[in-house]
Amino acid sequence: MNIAIITGCNGLIGSESVSFLAGKMDLIIGIDNDQRAYFFGPDASTRWNKEELEHNYPNFKSYEYDIRDYANLEALFREYATDIRLVIHTAAQPSHDWAAKEPLTDFTINANGTLNLLELTRLHCPEAVFIFTSTNKVYGDTPNLLPLVELDKRFEIDESHPYFRYGIDETMSIDQSRHSLFGASKVAADVLVQEYGRYFGMNTVVFRGGCLTGPQHSGTQLHGFLSYLMRCAITGNHYTIFGYKGKQVRDNIHSHDLVSMFWNFYQAPRPGGEVYNAGGGRFSNCSMLEAIVLCEQITGNKLNYTYTNSPRSGDHIWYISDTTKFKTHFPAWNYEYDLIVTMEQIFEHMKKRI
């Protein structure tokens, strides 16, 4: 039997992983305790997604465990040990701002929870592929030191810089920069995943995501920028732009395209703790102002928003992921969903939920 364990299975990337793998694995074990509702309120709950997954996929089995609870996790790994082929770890506390409210909660979920899963994989299924969804926030505010040029609706990097053509690659330092406490806890987890690959020879891999998005996202003000922006455009709720004149640039990768990266790696794993930047790259990116225009065009509504000249701590002014390394290692992979198609999907799906 081939089994996949997916943490954060009710969330954006976790649920996409369940859907993607349902026809490829014999059994999918999901772990999710809907902590997102605690972080961001009832509107952010992913319980609706769990119900859809259980209805659609009979080989999906869900456990409402906390990834900090080693005893429950150990019992689960012990029960299925010989058949676990893949662990996809997406569960996290994902917000800069929220991390500052409860640093201990943030760190124990993001760092200690990851360590629990790595150690249980090592003890019970060391040959399994371990996939970790990290974040571009591990680079801290180092990207803000790049030579940026202010344009009419966005910031852009100077054309003479090596990052202009493809974006930021994995050689950028994660050291001596301001990360936010969330970024720091993800750095700890990121390095742990690398070390278990390098030290123990396990098939671990780190994907440092840009803005991960898609129709299954339960976006809120503190996390899930495109989803929450679309929600506000549909409902008329107020939206706040934080700093940089709304010209800050993010690359956006559809959840399906990211999970497709996971699948390519699983089929031909590279041991030793590989690291890949994983975002929309030059293929799919936008500034806040450009995203607002697209939301207004898709919904036919004017967005109710204001601007505050107070950037979030550690926030990036311009970030575009260079995915060249992954494409070189896995040339069969490519993007399927561009920005407009992704936003139209978010709009259509959200209309049914609100």
C-alpha cells in the first residue's frame, strides 16, 4: 500500500495535495485541527474544505491532531509506518503580524512541529519523501536592499541586475536580516528540513513559496492577499494597503502548480535537503495596485480601500522567485495557471461560499 501523510490538509496547499494525490495513492492521511480559525477568526476556518475532501475522496482519512502533540503523531506514524511513502508538511502559523502576538505559539507550531514530523519520519519511514512548504520570508528583508526602481504602479528591479530576468534565486542569504518572528520560526524549520536531508541522508526537500494562492484559499487580512482582496471586492468590505504606496510586488503561484512541483520531486527525489524557490516568477506576478485593478475588472465592483503609510515589519517591497533551479532538475514541469485565470477561479469559487 502507498500512503501519503499531509499536514494542514484542510488548507490551500494541503487540500490541493489531497485532490492531486487522491487518484495516485492508496490512502491519504490528513492532519489538521483547524487552527487557522484560532489565528484569524471564524471566516478563516477551513472546516468547510475538510467536509468537501471527505465527501469527494473515499481514500482520504482525516485526524484533528495538533502537530505539536508528539504522542498522537507517533501513534499515527507507528500504525502506518511500513506503507508511508510521502509526507507533505504544509501546516503552519503563516502570519507576520500574528506571530508577534503569540511568539511561543508561532515558534512551537512552525519549528517544533516540523521537528516532530521529521523525527517521526526518520524513525518510522526513513525512505519516505519529506516535502516542506517553507516561505520566501526566510530571506528576511534582504530583498529590500536590491536596486529597486519606482514605476507608475509597481516597484521593479533595475534592469542591469542579475535578478531582473528571472527573479531571486536560492543563493540569496537568509542570514543577518530582519525576518519578523514568523520568518524566524520558518527559518528554523527550513534549516531543520535541510539538515535531516544532509545529516541523515533522507529525501527531504524545501520549497520556499512566494504568494501561494488558488480557489481553495480562506484568505484573511493577515494572510492570503489575493483571496482576501477578492473577498473584499465581492462583499464591499474595507481593505487596507500597508505601505510602499501599494506598489509592492509579489509573485503568485497557483496551488495546483506548486503541488505539481511536489509530485515531480516525489517521482525522482534528490536526497540531501534540496532547496527550491517556488513562486509565480516572471510568469505570474503583480503589485498591490495592479491586483486591485484586476479584482475590480473581474468583479465589476470598485474596491473600498484606504492606504496607510506603515509597512508591515519585514515585508518585501519586490519579490519574484527564480524557479530556474527546479526547472533544470525537473524539465517536465511548467506553470499551468497564469495570474488572470487564477484570480477568475478565486472569484468563481468565492461567490459560492459568501
